[in-house]
Amino acid sequence: MMRRQDFRSLIHEKPLILDGATGTHLQASGLVPGVCPTRWVLEHPDVLTGLQTAYYESGADLVLAFSFGANRKKLDSSLLANATVADINRQVAGLSLQVRDECQRRLGRHLLVAGDLAPTGHFLYPAGDLDFDSLVGIYGEQVDGLLAAGVDLFVIETMLDLAQTRAAVLAIRDRCDLPVIASLTIAENGRSLSGDLPEAALLSLQAAGVDAFGFNCSFGPDKLAQVLLPLLEKANVPLMIKPNAGIPRLIDGQTVFPLDPAEFTDAMMPLAKAGIRLLGGCCGTGPEHIRQLAQAVSNIAIAPLVTHAPGRVVSSTRLVLPVEDHTQWALITVTEPSDLVEQILEAQDDDPDGLLLDLKKVRPDQADSFLTALAEAVLSVSLPMVFEANGSLLDRVLRQYPGRAGVKGGSHSVKIDAVVLAP
């Protein structure tokens, strides 16, 4: 019997091939707009299992369970009337796990299933109506069901916003130590759709505990490569790419992706040769794209996985700042959380490199108000932040702050990496 290997060991042996698109293939098989995709898959399981079998047979090492839209905000209300979010995620993931087990026995190689977390369609406060802890709870419901099913790891994909991605990571980390891959989408300007800088997203999500980082959907391989490849010199985790089969075109009323399997593979090979360890396809790709990609990648001589410690670097969502002896910090002593944004805006008049927030005078009963004010401040300013605080408030700040934070003096108890500055 083959000894079971997990993602963390396999990624050091070879590039891992991910699956291709799912939604477009389900639509071709009868899923129509307006119907809850999760419900449709549970009612037509053979369509999904047939597609995922084809991906494994084509050379994929890892497929994503169809839990992309299986969060409380997106699920059909009639589904939720008869089952919990956790139950629905367990059922959906169970379909993929059955395929994995059958294909692994037949194909004789290690195969993986990832629990899939994706956007809820709602935004965090102040851009939307969700608070951070509530979003962690929403993703936690999915995680509970996916863990109960027995997934091998998690993929957080097609994310528009760094802060929401962190919420999904923490929902997983609060419950288990399984591997986590985090993947954002990119806009034309090379940032996330919420304006997050790719390097800042990498630093933040590494600090939050992901095992791999990358981008999916958005564009074809060439465009995503321009954003991803520079991160090879900065990452301390493997990198992932799962692009579309080029930029879609509308031909005779039909959306068509231009890259055929051979063209897609040719465009992906420079990334594989450069050291990108996770490669798959998104919109417009299918089993034949994955087959040709897997075959081509199998012939590449693999160099050892190189990682880079981030060092003394802090970041906001939009700015990365190396911490030097001459770094200029604007000190802000917070006494009234409602004044935080005004204090920060005034402090920026002196053109500091970053912000040092002294929270020692924030009372326990003001903690929730401060976190609300912090969310407003993060949306208003781009400067990285360092925090000086005591006890549980610092723990909560480091969970919510959507960057790689700094901490002045002492240590902190949560398992989130931060740059410690001398007292």
C-alpha cells in the first residue's frame, strides 16, 4: 500500500499540478445562471465527479472541492433550511474525496483534495457591512464541514481583498494546522481589485501562516507572470499560478478563451522553469490543458525550493517599509478611539515613514471601538503601522491588521509574525 504523503512533503519533490476550470464546465452540462451552483452539484454529482476524475487522469495532483460558493452569504436559503453550512460543505467535499480515493488506487500516485474558500460577495467595514470577527466566523462554518469531510489542505482563491483573505486564513488556523494556499485576483494595474500591493499581500499572508501564495483567474499566464515572478526573490513559501486561458473574447455571442492547450502550456513553461511550484488553470481551461501542462512540467529539472526570510520589514496593504535605524515613526497616543483617523491624518503632515500607535491607554471596554476605528484608518491611509499595547488588545489587533505589523517591545502571544522593535 502506498504511504500517504501530504502537501508539505510533495511540494519539495516536484511542481504540483492543480486542476483547471470547474464552473464553465458545469454550465456546459446544464447549470444555468440564477441557480445555486452548490445545490445543482449536489443534485447532479456525476457531472462534478466526472470532471474531477478527468483532471486527475490528466495529471492533476490536486483538485479543489466544489465549496467555492458554499458560505452562508451565498448559499441557497432553502438549502440552509434543511442543513447547516458545515453539513453542506462536508457533503460537497465528500464527492471529491471519493474521486480522490478511487483515482489514487487506480493511478498509483499521491492525490490531494483542497477545501475551497472564496469571496462572500460582501465587503468588510467600512467599505461594507461585515466586521472582521464575523467574517472569520462565516469562513469557520465552512472549515468545520471541510475538516469533517477529511480534506487534505485548503485553498483560499479568487480573493479580491487582502483583509478578507486574512480572515479566511485565520478561520482555518483557529481550527487546524493543515496546509493553506492563498490566491488573489489581480486588476489591470497589477494590484488586487481592492488596491492591495502584491508584495504587501505576500508579506501579510506569510505572517498569518499560509503555506503557499499566488494568483488565479484575472488574466492569462503572461500577464500574471509579470506580477508573480518578482515575488520569487521575496517569498518564504512556494508560489502558485492558476491563470485563465488568455483574455476572453466575445465571438458570435459566446465567450471564448483564446489559448488552446498547447499555447497555454507554452505560456506556462517559463513560470515552471523559473521555480513556480504550483501550476494549474482557471477560466477557459479544461482537462486537456492540464494534461499537456502536466506532461511538459514532468520533463523539467527541479531546483531545490528557495525561500527568503522577510527580515525587518513591515507593510500596510499598499506600502512595504524596511525598518532601519533612521526610519521615522509618527507617534500617536490613542486615548479616544473615535479620534484615531483624525490623529493619523494630522500625523501624516510631518511626512513620517510609518505610524507608531501607543494603545496602552485604551481601556478594555474600548477595544471593540478601537478595532472599528482601526478598520477605518486602514482604508484611509497607506502607511504601515507599529503597535504598542498590552494583553488581549494586541492579540486582536495583530489578527485584524491587514499587513505585516510591527510590535514595539516585548512579545505577543498569537501565532502571527510581526517585526519586534526595541522598547
